Amino acid sequence: RQADATALPFPDASFDVVTVSFALRNLNVTAGRFAATLRECLRVLRPGGRLVTVETTQPPSAFVRWIVRRYVGMVVPRLGARLSGSRAAYAYLAGTIPRFHGATELAAILRNAGFERAVYTYLTLGLVAIHEAVKAGDRTGTDNRKTK
């Protein structure tokens, strides 16, 4: 279904898992709208349900961040436009990647939206992070990862 991310057409507690891959950056229009989107994901999750996201992030290494920002700013728009024919799409991508939240910050935003046990794992030198956050409720099972 197509719907506004802040007003999903599903009853409360409808899902065990909500997944978002490389789209949170696009929902991060304003802090208020982003928080409303995350609260809506929380609303449609059952107690104990999980939000799992995969998203670009700010690498923890200052050197890697510097390289990535140069690459994303200079190479991605040109190469993307040449390969796809869409200069605007890759200019947008180059603009959103450096401005999106770091993994630690996003974990805090998830907790502020009402999730608990917000954890993340860096991938690819910290260019990408998998975030997992849980809606309060049934706590069956164990989670050995350190909460960040």
C-alpha cells in the first residue's frame, strides 16, 4: 500500500517487524516529521516487535568520513548522472548522505520516539549501519549485543 509514513493505514499492533532500507534519509524532512514517522512505526508494532533499518551513516573514523564526503560530493553525482541519466537523483543522494544522523544519534532518536534497546552494527567501514529497536512488551529471548 502507498501511504504517508506518518499515518499508516494499519491498526495498532499489526506487525511483528517493520523494516526500512535506505529510506530513513528520505523521511528526515524535519525533526518533527521524522519523529512522527518513527512513532507511527512504533504504533503499528506489536509489543516486543522490532524495527530494523539499514541506512547510510556517518563513519566513526574522521578520516573515513572525510574521504566519504569528498567521494559522495564529487564522484557520486557525476558518475550517477552518467550511468542513470538522472543528475537530480544523484545530487539529492549526495546532499542527504552527509547530513543524515550518525548511528549513535539515530539510536538516541529511536529511544526518544519510544523504542527500547536501540542497538546498531556498523558495516562497510561505518558507511552503513543496521539499527534494531524494540517496542516495549514481551521480552522473550536474549540479546547479547551491547546497547549503544
